[in-house]
Amino acid sequence: MRHYLPIEDYGLIGNLHTVALVSRTGSIDYLPFTRFDSPTLFAALLDKDKGGYWQLAPVRTDVRYQQHYLPDTGVLLTRFFTPEGMAELTDFMPIKQPGQPGALVRTLRVLKGELAFRLELRPRFDYARAPHETEQHDDALLFRSTGPDGHQFRLLSSQPLTLRLGDVTGTWTLQAGAEVTFVLEEVLPDPTEGTPHELAHYAGPAFEETMSFWQRWADSSSYAGRWRETVLRSAITLKLLTCQQYGSTVAAATFGLPATIGAGRNWDYRYTWIRDTAFTMYAFLRLGFTEEAKGFIRWLMDRCESMQDASELQLLYAVDGSSQLDEQVLDHLEGYRQSAPVRIGNAAAQQFQLDIYGEMIDTIYLYNKDGGPITYAFWQHVRGFVNYVADNWQRPDHGIWEVRSGQQEFIYSKIMAWVALDRGLLIAQTRSFPAPLEEWRQTRDAIYQDVYDNFWNADLQAFVQYRGAHVLDAAVLLMPLVHMFSPAEPRWLSTLKAVEEQLVTDSLVYRYKLADGATDGLSGEEGTFSICSFWYIECLARGGQVAKARLYFEKMLGYGNHLGLYSEQLGEQGEQLGNFPQAFTHLALISAAYQLNRDLASPANHSTPHARWYV
């Protein structure tokens, strides 16, 4: 009988169009088919009985498992150890090229002894809502959804399989040296678009090409500092969450995984958030990956061309830039460990969140500086965004955490409004672009003064979550990271002390404390937010507490799963919670590692802690 594995028991593979999660016991329990935000083909992660899966593992139950990535790649290796022998399963998705079908390849090798294996393939199209038909062909099994999606795939196999009621099973005993391959290949709607490959191609050339792609990509990084393997693993994870076709990224691979077991804090993160993607491009640029930033700028320019006014910028989009993301509940799925409801779409798309303008303009500033000059045509859109922030920076919004308890004047939104004006000024001055520089400068300074004076709580001796609040928010940790305040600013140091006292436990950081009066319109408690932990570490480093920052960074690395992957949150027992893996956490890890490496390598930073903070 199947059960739910811990969220951290999974590895990620992908083809830069979609992803799959492979458990350390050899089961593919999650696969959107055929795009990140498509309906799923396998979703046992969200309903162990109805969701669908593809299991390939030894028949025995006394199996020891081991899982790791082949170095500097997105190719996943799962090992099985039994008293009878040892085998390994290689899972990968060839990088999908235009006009070619997507595929998922599984190759099983017996390294020692003799083992019996069992395969179970139970596809469930359209979030397990659509029935399907299966046909036996000479070279493959053809699966066709009979629902409105009409998707099809074929299963190639080097072993005999049994077809029953639309599902597939197979059992074989294999000796040392045996190698068998199975391929799930998309059937394109138009047969003239691409030619299906044979099994031999996937077993040989496709593997070599996939390995070569990832190794070349990793080698193109300019980062040669400490924790390089860890940093590159996070970078590869971000790359796996990036759409090659459109240049956009998704906030996480999954939807519906709970932030709190059974509490309903379950969202769909398979979309392109302006905020998350902007931060992701910042991480890519720091590591020397400029092509990804160029892709996002092109995607962003397309969004600009479709807008009549800067106010039309949406918080999140589908990966292709479409804007209709209506939120709905899949009430036929029980949810991970009965954590219903399972939601697809995201109503936050209609929220007003002022901060996205700041993150976006900051990324454009960095791209203009390190990736390539922006055009004057694009600058006119950017100028419109800066003007919009200048006119609307006092408006309340839903904030970075997308609260559903009503709008406030959140401090984080003010910080990012300041960033929008500041970076707009820098771009205009660097490139001598036409802009109302004096007006922008006055507005930027007014925002700074407003935050300094009106978001300060004398009782708490800290900057608070929103105007008039009496609660703290870890989002203030961005203040020195975006260069709004110096790490030596007395009010910032006092705020950091308050955050440490109320939101920090060792290296773990809560985004806010519901028990202390914070509200977000949702029920249930939360775990600690790993992005906030890495923000905290970077703040310590920038403030000169390099040894402490290094210790906490090393501790946070210990909270990643066996593959170095992180979800959104950590629970009371250190378990991964929320959608997995999450881009936000991995990009913050990269940023903290980059800062720490620079500080540890620079004698100037040890003798003069704050000398280089604004670099």
C-alpha cells in the first residue's frame, strides 16, 4: 500500500519546459505534462491513490536507498542496495529542442548480484480528472487522454510489459551487467512537427547530450569561490525552473504542497512572479549566467508591449506571459497527507503589490550594468514604471507575503518603492537617458524619510511591518541588502537586534509571528522561512559579523535535503514544508554564499566591517 514520503525525499529533473519529482525509492510521483503550469500526468504526491505515478524499484522490501546527482548536472542517480545485490536507476529528461517531443528516460543497471524488479506505470491525465485509452503497438504502448486536453504519450521499453485496465506493470529478474531502458515520450499534436526517437537514441546519445549540456552550462559560471558545488547545485535548480522557450522562471516546481500540514496554506507556485524572477536573474548575473537574464528581459519587454499603462503590470503570469490564472480547488484530490484543499491557479495574480516594480527595475539596472545595455525604446517603459511608483508609493497593498487579510502600507513595499526610484536614477544617469531626475530624487528622498520616521516603533526600538504596526517582519532584512540603509545605521542595528530576539532561533528565521499579533487572513501556524534565514546570514556578513554568518550558513546547509534542495519552509522537526524546490530559497542561498565568500576573501572587510557594503 502506498503512503506519503516526506517532501524532502524527492529529487528534481527537468527539460527546461517542465519538471518531474523522483523519490529516493524510485517513484516518479509528480509530472506536469508538458509544461511547468500544465495539468499533471503523475500527482501521487497530492493524492497517493488517485494522483498517478511511475514506480521502478526492487521487489524486495528490505532495500536501502541512496540518491545523488551526477556532478554539475540535472541527471539523477538512485541506488538500490539489497542482500541479493546492488543496482542503480538513472533518471533524466533530455533538453527539449524546438519541434521535438519531450521525454523522460529511466535506465536501470544491475551492478552486482541478481535482483527482481517491478515496474508500475499508472498515468492519470489532467490532474487525475480525465480517463485514458491505451493501445499496444509493435514498438511502444500509446496512451491517449479521452478528456478535453487530448494529450498523448508513448512508452518505449526494452522489457516485456503487461497492460491491464489502462495501466502497465512488469516484473523481471536481472543479473549483474544487465541494463534496461524505459522512455515516456510526448506525442506531438502535429506529427509533422518532429520525429519520434527510437529507444536506442534515448539509452545512448540522449544521455550523453544531456550530460554535456549541463556540464557546459555549469562550466560557464564565473563563480570560483567557496561552496562552489553547493552554489552550482542551487543554480542548476534555478535553471531547471527556467523556461527555455519563453525566458521566464517559475517560483517553484509544485503546487498544493502545504506550508502547514492540514491547515489549508496550499498554493500553486508554478507561475512567473515578477518578484521571484527578478531575484533569480540577480542570482544568475552574480554567477556570470547572462543569457538567462537576457531571456527574462525579452520576456519582460513582451509584457511591456502588451500594456497600455504601467499600472497594468501584474504580480504573476503564466510562463508564456498569459494573465488569466483563476484560482480553483481540485476537490477530488485529498492533498499531501490529507492537506486539502489542493489549489491550481492563484488569486494573488489580481492583488496590488507595489514592491514588484522595485525588484523589476533593480534587475533591469543590474542587467544594464552587467548583462548588456538596454535600448531607449525599453527605457521608455522603464521610465513609465518609475513614474508610476513616484505617483503611487503611498498606496497600501498586500505586501511581499501576499496576505489575504486586507491591504496595509507595508514597510517592504516602501523599501522597494525607494529601490525603484534609486535604480531608475542610476540607469538614467549612467546612460544619459531623458528622465525627470530632480522629481525622482525628491520622491526617493521622501520615501526614505517616511520609512525612517513613520515606520519606527519607539517601544520595540525597531522598524515594524506596516505603518502603525506593533509587529516585526523579517522582510526588513532587505534594508541593507538593497542598500537603503547602511549596516552601521543605529536604527537598523536596533531593528536587527529586535528581529533576532523575536523572529530568530539560531539560524532559523520566521517571516512574522502570528502568535505575536501578526495576521495574514489564514489559519494555522507556520514554519521558519528559509529565504529569511539566508537574508539574515547575508545581513550578518554585511554588518561585519562574518564568523557568525559563516557558522549559520553552514548550519543552514545542513537543513537542505540529501540533494541540497530546499522548499519554502522548515517545520518544527526540521522537515521541508511548502512547494518544492522553491526558487526563492535557492537564490537567497546563492546571494548569501556570494557575499560571505567575498567577505572571507577580503582582509579589508575584517579590518573595516562596513567599508564595502554598498558595492
